[in-house]
Amino acid sequence: MENAVQGTLSCWPMGESQAETRWFCAYGCVVEREGACQVFIGGALIGEFDQRDRERGPRNVLAVTLASEPRMHLGRLARAFGIGEEYLRRLRLLAEKQGLHALFLSRRGGKKRVTDEKRKELRGLFEEGWSPSEAARRQRGRGRSRASRSTASRERRAWRADKESRQIAAAVTAALAPATAAGQLTLLPSAKDVAMGAVGGGEVIVAGDVLSAVDSGDMVSDAIAVATEGTEAVRGDVGAAAAVGTAVAAGDVDMVANVASDEVCSDVPGTVAVASETVSEGDAAAAGDESDAIVPLQSRPVLGGRLVQHVGTWLLMAMAKRDGLHDEAVRLGGGGDSARIAIDAALATLAIGEGTVEGVRRLATPTAPLLLRTDHTPTASAVRRRLWRLANDGGPELIAQMGQRYLVAARADAETPAVFYVDGHLRRYAGLEILRKGWRMQDRRVLPGCTDYYVHDQDGRPVFRFAVPSHDSLPQWLPQVTGWLREGLGDEQRILLVFDRAGAHAGGLAHLRDAGVELVTYERRPYPLLAESAFDRPVMVRGELYLAHESRLKNLGRGRGRIRRIGLRNANGDQLNLLAVGPAPLAQVVAVLLGRQDKDDPSGRWQQENAFRHGVERWGINQLDGRKVESYPPGTIIPNPARRRIENALRLARADEGRARCALAELTPFDARRQRVEEDLRDAIERRVLLEMMRPLVPKRAAVEDTELAGRLVRHSGELKAVVDTIRVVCANVEADLAAAIAPHLRRPREAKKVIANLFAAPGRVDVTPGDIRVQLAPAANRSERVALRHLLAEVSTWKLTLPGDLRRRPLCFELQHS
């Protein structure tokens, strides 16, 4: 028995690399080794063919036979066999009309017309300068031994391509010749020279392996991509590489800085930076660390202008300063003016709808130095490096401090609980790295990415967020969230947590109850259905009438005790059960979860779902931001992908066996189809038995180093993402404050945030006086919206907001420009 199992495991291609194994279903694959392909079904070898063979019959028969399976995915099958879907469809039609013998088509390529001798003869004629037509006429031989004009033309194209490739190879070999004259540039500097910045006339700081340059001003025809460890590859084009090469050869440092900073995209600080200014003492002291080698940004005083683009973002910057973002960033990360400018640039970029730090390029208007109050417009690379440095110096503390500030703002009185919504949001990943997969409810499937858990207040404003790359369930993190809330609000404050069914497990509910936390959630099915007469209390939820019942408590089982159970019945007769802990009245419990009475009043748990959608579309919370990855430490337990494949294949094998048994039971003993059905049944039973023997040998969960994902499974480090998301949280709260202030003055209050978005992107005029700073904005708005904006700006001017970095702390006075 043991030998049989070992033999089975040896034939199952689970250990093959993904580059050689192409799965067309959960139990079948094509394994290619040096052109020879083997087809496995349930671990058994059913056939093989050679991709290089001119005889296509065996491959076609296997493909068409497998395509007859009703549940077979034809697209995956075609890709596994290396053919197109249309070609597979034509093969199936041919087999239906003429039988499988028709699949043995004519040999691929037909008769080989061009021999080596004929090719040598034609290339000799091409070397003499003859055209394809003349070469076809001047060749030797008669009849079929002579190549046609089209064949001669095809051979001439191949000869020309071969000749050009040899010339390019010779040129590259000559360019790479070592030991050029002293002081002369080489085409590819050494790694040591790159690290030390000894390239060209300027100081170049590179955190990669290779930087392309040119020798004596010659243009480089191909851009060489620099792939740094854990970063995004450089997205350069030929023109940018040529411009950088010319600038380096000519010693034009400013041009190199502009081209490189615009074309290089990486989240690791110091990928490409040219020191065109004097580095500050703090940066010079840390010159040995590439992440600290940042060109400083110099601040300028507030200046006026007749037309300043995007000056409406000053409103966001001033309110972010009021919320404490700039003070916390400067206190934790230092950096002074550079940190302030980087944060303001990120705020302005998000405010105009770019959604990511790379959108700083859209701020590069002639008035950008006036907008950001700096000596020059910062590039996306410079802003990213500064934010990365802030993340390394005090990123976690920045997140904690801003969360603490918003927790204090959500504090309620002693008799009223502070309501918080907790839920997870899967941030989908579509890159090339291999990440762990998590469940995404919108797609009803598991997808690679990272789960972000958000905490929102009662009005749907984000308080803080934390990332969970391992996709742990909500009950695992609810105790930690409770600890953070208790630490920020104190022991005296009542806390009411609201979450969905994902957290409604008995153990977690008992733990929260014992910790003194109130909660409201849905009860997971199955639960007992009550008679219609049991519902005796009317409750209005968003304009819809419900009948409520609350008498019996919910038993959590295993000695955990009981909690409140509330039954609701709608007009259609559907029953919905809620679970609650705490003395809150029934109407309040229903309102915080399902919504208040007025249907136009935004309330309930759906505020958090709407905040997720708005955060994705408006603020870009699904952006990756930081692309640096790290491997999982040894010993990390993950779901075993090999076991998952076996389970899927076993489920399909059992289904095939069941269908075959049902089909066999419907046939008479002398039916002509009985033999074919019996063969299908035997095949299904063999697959099922084989997989059942293999399943105990493969554990459900295993250490990452013991699986096929060893050395390949990674996760994003997330430091830069955490800081940028903290800025997004501030932006969302500022937008919510302004939307709440302008909504009463709008004819359509639901469009309040859209009006605020237009206000942020508005240009305007700036007049600076010794006592205040007056800003006249010109947003896109209709007549009624302009009336509402006048009320809003008049109210905002009374708040005495100040710009970050303004030493005089002059208040901002906003008004609309006269049309």
C-alpha cells in the first residue's frame, strides 16, 4: 500500500514549477519539459505530445476529447495546450462532422521548401545586392528545387534582421570594452561608481544596480530599466533615457534632475536623485543611508497672485493643520519645511482628485510655487521620499496620534455611548507579486490583496485604519480594536461597537460583553422563526415599518451566558434577528445598525459601506502607494495550496461519479451507451480513490517554507501606505465637516461633497496683507450652489484658519469672486 501511494505521488505533477505546469481544471494539467508535453488527469498520465513535432494529431485528439467534458473551461484548455480558442472550436466541429481521425491534419509547415543549401545560395545573392525578384530568377535549379519570389522575400527579411543583430551586438561589445581613456565616461558604470554617485558632472545617488549613461554625448537608443529590490521598475522611455544621457555627458545637472524625477517611479527613497542644492546638516550627517539622501525643499513666505491654480486646496490644508496633521508630522518626523511642503503637496494632490502621490505632477502649473509656498515645484519622487522618511521616523505614532484626536472628537456624554462601526475592506492586488488571498464579498470569491480594517464614527467618518495582510477574521481583531478605543476614550466612556455578521460568533461576543463593551450585530442563521403574532412593537427604519419582538435571550452556548436578541419582521414577512449587549433602548439599537426613521437621514451601518465606496472613488484608498515587499518569516503558517487543489479535484471527482451512477441507473442492461457510461464511472472512481489516498498525506495548513510558495510568497511592507492613508483619513474628515456645513444651504444636500470637491480644485486670487490673507475663489458652480458657497465661506472665515508654515499666523478670509 505504501509503495502504491508513493508511486501515485510521483506521477502527480504537484511539485512542478508554475512555469512548466499549465492547469486547465482542478484535476488536470499539461506539464511541459523542453517541448515534450504530458497530460495528467487526477495524477494519471493519459497522453503526451511534442510541441516541436510537425504531426499535430495526438495533440488535437487529446484536446478535443477533454473538451467534451461538460464542465470543462474551453479557454483554459486551449491555453494549456498552446492553441487558440477559435482553433479548438474548429477542431471540435471537424471531429463532430468527420470523426476523430480527421484531427490528424496535414503536417505543420508542409514540405520543407528551403534547404540549408538553398538558403545559403539566396543569402549569397542578397550579399551581392540583388533584390528578391532578381534572386529568385538567378537561382540555380529547375522546378520545385527553385524558391518562389515570396520565399526569397521572406528569406531576405530574415537575412537583413540577422545582419542588423550582428552589427548591434558588435557595437555593444565595443562599447563595453574596458579601460577607456582617463576621465572618459563608460556606457555602463560599475555598481560601486553608481552607489558612490561618480557618474557625469553631478552627484548621482542611485538605490539600484545599473544606471545607463552615454559616452561623449552619444544618444542611447534603448532605455535601460533599473529594477531595485522590492520597488517598482523604472518606467522610462527612449526619449527620456536619451535626454538623461545627453545631460550627464554635458554636465547639465538641472536637466538630469528634472528628467529623472519625472520619469522614475519608486516608493523607496533615493532611487534616483541629483543633488543640485546644498544638503542640510541633518541629511549630510546621514549620508551613509540612502533613504535619508533627500534634496531639501526650501519654504517661501505667502505671496499674492492674480490667478493661482488650485488655491481652493488652501482650505483643506488649513483645516488639516487645525486637526493637527502638520504639528504631529513635524514633531514626530522632523524635516521642518520639507515635511510641511510634502504633506501640503499630498493634500493638494488628493484634493484635486488624483488619488495617489504620483498625481503631484498635475500640480506643476506656473503658480505651483505660490500654491505650495516653496522655491520650486516638488516632484512626485521628492514627495514620496519625504513621506517615506516620515514613515520610518514616526509613521506608527503619527497614525496613533491622529486616531487619538478623532477619537476625542467622537466622545459622547456619560449617558450616551460613543458609537463606532468596525468592518474590513479587501484592497485587491493585480500586480506580479504573489500575495495571500482573502475573501471579497463583492466578487463572491477569494482574491490576492490585503485586508484593511477601518473604524468609523457614528456619522461615517474614518477614525483610523490598520492593515492585515494575513486576512485574519473580524473576531480576531475586535478585542484589539476595543483596547485601542478604551485607551483613547478612557474607562468611563461607554463604547458601542456595530459590525456585520462576520463578527457575530459566540466566543467573540462573549469576550466583548465581559470586557464591558456594548455591541450590536446581526444574528447568523439558522435561528428560530417566530409567529407573526409575536411581533408587537412597531419600529420605523428609513421610512419602512418593521415590527419588533424582544423577550427571549440568545444563549451563546458552552457556558458563555446570554445576550439580547431582537427579532424584526418587515412588510413582506421576512424575519431579521439582531444581537445586542448593553442597556440601550430597542429603538436606538435598531437605529445604529439599520438606520433612523427618516429615509433621507444618512444613518446606520450602511454609512460605513458608503464611506468605503466614496474612499475608493474619491480618495483612492485602494491605491498601493508603496511597492516595497518583504518575505514572510520562516514558520509562518499558511493554507496549503496543494491541499486546496486536492480538495477541489476530489469534489469534482465525486460529482462526476455521482452523475455517472445516475446515468447508469437510467440505462437498460442492453443499452449501447452502457459500456461508455461504465467506463466513465470507473474513471471517476479511480480518480476519487487516488485523491482520497493522497489527501491525508498533504496537510491543510503548513509553514510557508514547506509549501510550493517558499521564497515566492511576499507581503507589502506598508509603511508609506500607512502614512498616505492617514492623510486620506484627514482629507475625508475635513470634507465631511465642510459638507455638513454646506448641506443645509443646498437644494440637493446629497451633492454636498461634490460641491466641496469643486471648491478644492478652484483657482482664485490671493491678496496678502499684514493682518490677513484674502482668497477669492472661482469654483465651478451653478447659481444655487454659489449662494450656498457664499454662506459656507463666510462661516469658514469666522473660524480663523491659518496656513501651515505661515510664521505670522494670519487668518484666512475666503470669498467668491464676483461674476
